[in-house]
Amino acid sequence: MARILLTGATGLIGGAVLHHVLDRDDGTTWVCLVRCANVEQGRQRIAQRLARFTDAFTAQRLARQVEIVPGDFTCADRDMDPRLDNCTHVLHLAADTSWWGDERVYRTNHDGTLALARRAQAMPSLQRFLHVGTAMICGADAPSLVTETAYPAAEARHIVAYTVSKAATELSLAEHFPDLPVVVARPSIVVGHASLGAAPSSSILWVLRAADALRMLPCAPESHVDIVPADWVARTLVDLLMKPDLKHSLYHLSAGEHGRTSWADVIAAFEKAEPSDGVRRFRRFDLARDRAALRKRFAEVFGLDGSLKQAMLRATRAYYAFCALDLTFTNTRLLDEGFAPAPSLPDYLPVCLANSGEIVEQFADDIEMFTTLPARVPASAEDGLVMAATA
């Protein structure tokens, strides 16, 4: 029977994974490595995350089905807990997703993952180590259609420290752990839940809503955004983890050429869900030259009173930098394996909007990514402009 070690169980995708699998009666044991003082505290942390997907009673019931190992993946190589020894699979989701704080993010995501890989080497029955990265390791100068094999690339220019750390991790896993059964999954942009909408998390959804409220885009309406829902990512990860034979060791979990969404379609979906004047005219602006114009418009729509809204303005600029890249991530490998394509954003955007609160309040799901700026980060990075970074 499979015994799966899961890191990141208290995050969005980790919660979606557990919500997807825990009602199955297939004999699989889910072992969750959780930062906590004791087993009960760890179980309650998982239950709190699951409560975003279901009612509180069911969340508690599901949380009791997992095996809790108090610990930290960043020092897993020093964790001699015997419950880790006989794991057959590892699903590594945990990461520091902060966009700033280069050294801390690198230490957690790169060094920490290598520590977990060293611990996995001591699992004699290990069949697969599924490392979850990000498709955005392609950097700011990638072609509009991004293939798996082109990256990581040493010459890639990264917008944020997070993608630097993820690119370096892939390279180090390949170099230092050639005998470990590593498979890499790179999700594109994860937004919402196809049936639960914004209930599990409003991460990044608030950006789309903010752009709609601002009526400003740093790109043409014909440009594309590659967005997938968290529940589809969770299901696909579990299937990748458990499929006996895979043709490749690296996959994009993305909408791809046939499932991507143009900004024109996003705008139309907003208009259909929340009718205005039937037109929804957007102004195209230059992120570098029109900094003052964006700030003025943001103040008009949301205000700039208080640190929360100031952080949200910084975050909006940063996400707009990604929007301007117009990237699509090929998913032919995934489809060729027989995996189902992702739902289209316009198809599930209405349910996301139906249970959304205020945009500024939704930003709270991402605020930790943007509230702290280290002194050595240049001002241009704060404004969401591309900064050169190397691993």
C-alpha cells in the first residue's frame, strides 16, 4: 500500500490535495510533515486549511485520517523519525512564496528541498519524489510559448526571488540526486477553485479583480494568461504521483495553447458575471513610464490610506509585470499521458466572483508575500519591473 509523505499540507494546493484524497478508501496512508509543537496542534492546522474546502465538522474528520509528523522539511535530513522511513512516495509542496527576501527564500526553497531529498534517499521503498516548482522559472525574456525542456536556464532574468530559488532547486536536484526518482511538476498561475470559487483562497484572484476595477492593463487585450484552478492542480499532482509509468520526468501543469485565456476573454467573463455598461473599456499603460498614473488610479479606486493598501499597490505592480509577459506554457506532455485538461478560467470565474468579498480584504491571502522588502532590493523591483538575478 502506498504511504505518501506530504509537505505543505497547510497551504492552498496541499489542502486541495487532502480534500481530494482523504475520502478515498484505497488503503493509502498520508503522512504530513507539519511545523507544529505536537501532533494535535499539527492536526488542527490541517483542519483549519480543510475547513476552507468543506464544513468544520468534516474538516476535523478528514484531518483525523492523516498521520502527523511534527517537523520542518528544511532540516528533514536530521529528522530520524522512523515514520518517515517507509514512505513510498513524496509530494513536496512546501515553499516560501515570498517575492522579496532573496536569502531567506533561497535558503528555504533550495537548501530545504535538498535536505528533504537527502532524507528521501534513506527511504528504501521510495518510488517517486514529486517536486512541485513553478512554470515561471522561465524568467522575463522567455518566448510567448514556453516548453519544459528550455528551462531552467542560466541566462534567465527573474522578476522575483521565488522563481530564482525554484530554478536553482531543479538544477541541484538533477545534479546531486541522479538516483532519486524525481519528477518535477511546474504549475502555471493557480487561481481559485473550479467548484468552490474563492472559498479555499483568494490568492491572485484579487489581482484579476483589481485589474478589472482599475480598468488598466500593461498588455494588449489579445495577449494571454495561463491560469489553472487549485483543485485541478491537486488532482493532477496526485495522478502524476501515483501513475506507475511516466514518459517524462518534467511536466507543465498548465492551460496550454488550447486552454489559455486572452485578456479580452477575461474582460468578457467579468462583464458577463458582473454587468456594467456592456463595454468595459480598459486603458493600456506602460508599467515603467506610467507609474504615477497607476498610483493615481489606484488611489481613486481603492484609496492609499494605511499600510495594507500601500502593500497592495506594490503587489499590483509586481503582478502586472507578470501579466505583461504574455506567456503560455505547453501542456502536450501532460495531455499525451492521458491527463484531463484544466477548466477554462472564464468557465469558473463566475463562481469565484459569487463568493468573493472586498478586493482589499481578499489581498490578505497574499499579503505576506509583499509586506517585507529587504533593503538591498532595488526600487525598480518594488515597482514590479524586471530585476536581474542569478542563482
